Amino acid sequence: MKPSSPLGLKAWASKLHPPLPLSPQDSQKLLSLLTSSFRANLDREHAGSSASTPQPLPIDAHLHEVLSSPLLRKVSASTDKDMDTVNGISRVQSLLSDPMGYFQEQVAVGQATLDIAKLCLHAQQKASMSLKEKQAADLFQAPTAASMTLKWLWSSGLEASLEFVHHTGFLKSLIPLMLEEGKTKYVWKWFDSLHQRVDSSPRSSKFHGSETLDAMANLLKTLIWARMRKDPSDFNIVMKDIANAQTRLGASTIKTMSRALRPALALFSARLLIQPSTELDSRLYGNFVQIGHLGDPVEARLALLSPTPDPTVALRYIKSRLIVRNDSPFFRELCIRTTEVLIAQRDTKQANWMISYVQEHFPAEFGRLRISKNALGGRPSLESPVSARLAIA
């Protein structure tokens, strides 16, 4: 039998006992041998120059070219952060210098969102407020900010879904610009669409019932807020908007009417109480007060601010509070104003009752009952509550 060669025995033994891992020294020796062999083969293929001056080996240049490739370059985490910071600053600068241009870029690449739209519209408003009147007019030339945003809402399907009406920040950025461009018809279109969905949407939908009414209320309130922001003294146009909303709600239930109108009514009432106006349209104001839904205290105060003041609601409310003591500033002011109106209207019985009530419960405010010429409707001023009482009696 022919003896096995050493190589054969070694191969047979390796099947029984796999070779152990190389030691670090052996690994380094193997790497050196492979590198030398690799260099030798490449040098034969790419012969070097025979010049007497030492030249870098061709393999060295080749390895340097491969290893210095940008594809193999490792970027540190700090470099990534620096690039993010630079890109972020660049985006902010672009947004501030041309808000709607930046918005159009985001729309073009499919990255526009309601939050991005809100930021761009807000920046556009700030830019217009810092410019002179003529420059501001140029800023809103077509295609204008609101028009571009409305087009995006339509093309993105957001207008059909009405998802954006739940985004208060977006509405507060868009609606003031819509007023500037005369696009309020779209606000009413959305209001009507929401109204139609109140009862027609399934209970699982975001637009069912109370949530839709809240969206309607928020939409109307934002419109009223934008109106007062644009012209703080023009209360009549605000009352027209409120009357328009009431008409569009038609034969809705009291609950529906109250929920949809109350936030806007409360916002406008608060402004009226702080900043009474002498230029209110009597018909519009009368309709506004009759809408109600604000509670007797506020409705009583509003009735007293009318071009033709009506103390009926105020008197009823004050007399309902006789048992429960009320020292709030609002109630004190209501009592003072009610007394002044009754004196001006020469309602002897009720005026004397209110004078006694104020003197007994609010002696500190009693000296404030000075009736102005306007309060008297042009009659001579009554210098004191006592003389007023005697004059009426």
C-alpha cells in the first residue's frame, strides 16, 4: 500500500480538527506577504520610470487614488450636525426673504404642509406690516399669498376634506390675507360645507356633530378676529358677518345656533365692552343683541350699549341677584350704567330704585353717578345722584 504524503495527512487531519485562528503575529505576516505579492503583480502591469531620482511606486499612487475617493470618505457626526445647521439657517433665510417663494418650492417638491403654510403666511403678514402702504400693495400683487395658498388647498385635496379647519394657527395666518385680497367668499363656502356635514357625517368621523360645530365656531371666530384686527373701529361690518352666519344657519336648533355663534359673539362683545362705539348701526346692533346665547349679564350690558339703550334685561338680572351678594367689578359697572340709562330715560320709579340700591350696596361707587350730556341724549347734565333723584321725583 502506497504511503500517504504529508500533505494528504494534513488535509485528512484538518477534517477532524479545523485549523485554529491565526495569532496576531501570523496574521500580520500573512498580510505582509499578500501586500508584497499584490504590489509585485501591479508593478509588473504598470512598470515605473527608469529615472535616477526615486519616484513613488505606481501601486502607491493607485492605492492613494482609491483610498482618497469621496465615496470612501467618512463624515464625522459633528460634520453632519454642522451641515444640518447650515441647511437650517439657509431655509430660514429663504423663508424670511421670500415667504411665498419658499412655500412654492415646498409645494413643487411635495413637502408642503399646513404647518409650513402657516409659517410662510405668518412671515408674509409680518413682511407686509413692516412695509409702507405702497410697498405693501405691491407685495400682494398676483399671484398673491392667499390665492396661492387657496390653490394649494384645492390641488392637494385639503379643501375637499376640510381637515385644515381644525388648524387654528393656519386659519389665523390665512384669513387676514384673504380679507386683504377680498377672498372671504371661501370662508363662507367652508362654513356652509361644515354645516351640511353636521348631521350627515358618521359618528366616527371628525366632522360629526359637536366637532363640526366647533370647527364652524372656530372658523367664524377667526373671521371676526381678523376683521377687528384689520379695522378695530368698524364694528358694523363685524355685525354683518355675525348676521350672515345666523342667516346661513337657518332653522337650526338653539343648541346648534348657540354652539356655532357663541365664540364669535363673546369675542365681539368683549371688544364692545372695552371699547364702546357711538357709530353702531341700530338695526344691526338690535339683531346682534337679540341673537342671545351669551347669558343675562353680558346681554344686559350689551343692551345698555345700544344706540337706543334698553335697561330691561339689566334690571331683571340685577333684581334676580338681590339674595346673592355680588361685588364683582362687572356687576358694579352694570348697576352704574343701568342707573344712568334709567335717569336719562326719565323712568322715575326704576331710576329711584336703582339709586337707592347703588347707595346701599356700593357706596364707594355712588359718587360716580354723574350723568353726561350724551347719556341724557342732549339734556342738561345732572350734577349728583341726589339732585338727579329729586329732579325725577
